[in-house]
Amino acid sequence: MMKILIACEFSGRVRDAFNERGHNAWSCDLLPTEIPGQHIQGDVLKILNDGWDMMIAHPPCTYLAASGARWWRNKVNEQQEALDFIRKLLNVPIPKIALENPVGIISTRIRKPDQIIQPYQFGHGETKATCLWLKRLSLLKPTEMVPGRRARVHRESPAIDRWKKRSRTYIGIAKAMAEQWG
């Protein structure tokens, strides 16, 4: 059994996938959790040195994702703060780390991802390229290739919670992480 930190996760999906496999997984986010469970509401930087065996981090992509590149020139300071946060997460002394984020500036300003995955490789008929930066973890193996691939998250209707809908980890990916890394 490992003690696992799921950083920057409000949905509880990855946390619960690991807990279902017998691990002691905790999510941490500034927001409350959507699914009741082991959740720390607060700044993840304050708990990074609490004896975790693994961390899976889902940092906000607002100033990092290529989909927002047209606004980067007006958000230089915010982008630098986001990149500094990524560096802190990647350099923390936790034995196993996975950091996920969409295709974006992390690849050129920090390093290229170890892997790019798609929801359709894990049982969801959709596209959403997700980069993984890994430390002492294997590449995720696809678990269920499916047809009917569409870019649903990119076509979300404008809404106050659109960003939340776009940022939730797909259940199939969460389960693959728990099965293969747990």
C-alpha cells in the first residue's frame, strides 16, 4: 500500500481509483472535492513533504495549454508563475511522480513529455491529447481502444463551469493509472 497524493484534483476520480485498489490516496486542491472522500482543501505546496510515495499532479493549464496561446503575450507574469509551480511539483522529493497537462508550453520551457495519451485509448470515444511527465513510472499502456473519436471537451458550450468540465480526468485514464502504477 502506498501513500499517494493526487495534487490539484477536485473531482476525486484519480484519488478514488487508487483507493479502490487498496492505497491511501488523498486529493488536494484549493477547491472542495466533488466526491466525498480523503481530500485536503488548500495549497498543495504546503503538504509536498508529508511522506508521499507517489504524486499524480494535475496543475491548472490556464496559462500553459497551447489552446490559450493567443493570450500568452498579455499573461507573461501569470505564465511564469505557472511554470515555476510546475518546476516545484516536478522537483519535489517524492519517489514516483506523474504530472499531466495538455499540449503546451511546458514542452518547450521545461522539457518534452514522456508520453501523450488520448481518452480513446482508455475506453472513451473522444480526443483530448494529454501529456504525461513521468518520474520512476512506466508509460501508460492503452486499456481499451474505441472508435467514434470526437473532440467533445473542445466543443463544450460556454458556461461558468466550462473549465471544470474540461479539466476532469476521464474515468478510464484514472483506472489505468491506478492499475498500472499502483
